[in-house]
Amino acid sequence: MRDQFQAELAEISSTLVRMAEGVTAAMRRATTALLDADQSLAEDVIADDAKIDVLYRVVEDQVFEVLARPDVIACRRRSGADG
């Protein structure tokens, strides 16, 4: 179980890294579009934002799946993390 949990956390981390890299690239491109008054590039940045949104939803789903696992719920209850 612990190995599976660690693998799931590694997968979440990997997805977060891909999302952060996408955001970094989008910020660079958006800055260039702004400084160069490049409307076409700005429109591309906006269109590509959907890819980042997809990764956000993937991360959110992955986290909810991990937190909803019975062994994680039991651990959180024992530690008092459920409030």
C-alpha cells in the first residue's frame, strides 16, 4: 500500500511539474506578446491555456482519488487531520 501511495504522489508531482512548465512557457510567451504588441501570439497563448486547465483538472482528480482512499482516510482520522 505504501509503495502505491508513493507512486501516486510521484505521479501527482510529475503532473504538477508539467503544469508549472506550461505556465512558465505561457508567461514568457504572454510577456513577449505584450511587449511586442503581437496579437496573434497573445491569441495563441490564450488558446493554449486550455492545455494548462486540463492538467489542473488532472491534478485535482488525482489528489481527490488519493485522499479518498480508505487507508488515507483512516490515517487522517487517526492523526486528527479530518477536523
